[in-house]
Amino acid sequence: MNRNYQKELDSIIADIAKSGIKKKLLLHVCCAPCSSYCLTYLANYFDIVTDFYNPNIAPIEEFNKRADEFKRFVSAISREDSGVFSGNTDISVYISEYEPEKFYEIAKGLETAKEGGERCFKCYRLRMEHAAKMAAKTGADYFTTTLSISPLKNAAKINEIGEELAAIYGVPHLPSDFKKKEGFKRSIELSSEYDLYRQNYCGCVYSKRES
């Protein structure tokens, strides 16, 4: 049975909106363009702690460029005169340590795997587990990732991993398929509006090779 993760998210958001009390969300972020729609959508309902944890990105200059661009975007939309949000919003930015050795460890034996397959699934889990641990430490009500906004990412697998991690770390996973409701299209529009750097590969040396 195919689940509609966007519909599940809509239901959770409707309950939060009805209560009038924002929840705390730990959001793993892969880059500024992917975060753009997710943040402008979710920050009306959640106080958000972001975790930019991407040991897959290579080289380090690319990692730093994406991290700096993400910080610039959050600073821009958080200004009181930005007009992005309907009320007060709270977005905290954490740029986690660059740990490429952890990515290469999980990629061992999968160096020639097809992009979008098992190596990518292990990469999803590596980054999402960092977010789940951080969510538990910070007392978040939910955790999730921006990864599902990409048409090239497997939303069902992302949500499956999220639910497995939720059972381990005790923080509910917020279901998502952010590409729905024209989320991916909106991310492209926001990237243009804020002149965001849009990379032409996911991040790792293997995705760059295939691009």
C-alpha cells in the first residue's frame, strides 16, 4: 500500500494549527535550495532547529560554500521585514562538523553502485541519524529532513528510515514528501528570488561523477 506522506503531514499540521501552539522540529538540511521551501512552509507551525550535517559533500570547499549559502538564506528570511512568515518564527542554524570519513566508511563496497540506490540509502540514514540524535538531545517534538523535496530522492525510503530511527531515539519522525504540493517548483522559485547557489550534483564524488 502506497502511503501519502504529504497527507499525513497535512493532518499533523492541522492539529498543531488548531492547538495554536507551535511544536519544536529538528530539521536536517542538505542545502539552501532544498531548505528554502521546507523552511518557509514549516516555520509557520514549528520552531525549527536546523542541522546542516552532510559528510557526503566533497570537496570541503563545496561543503563550506553550501553551508555559507544556507546561513545567508536563513538570515534573509528571518528579518522582520522579509514578509515570509505570518507571525513570529524561530529558526536556529547549526552547521555540524564536516566528517567525510564517516561517509566513505558507509560507502565502502558501494563505490560503483548506481546513483539513487543502496549507497544513497545508507547516506540518507547517516545524515538522518545525526538529526535524530540531535532531536533527542535538544528535546524536539519531531525530526525530519529536507531530502524528500528532490524528485531524485526516494521519499518512501526516507520515511521508512525516519520511522526506524524514531523507534530507536524516541523522537517521532515527521512524515514528508516535500516535492508534493509543488514544493520542488517553489524551491526553484525561491532559489531564483534569493539568488541561491544551486549545485549540479547531490554532493558526493560519486554523484558528481554521474552528473
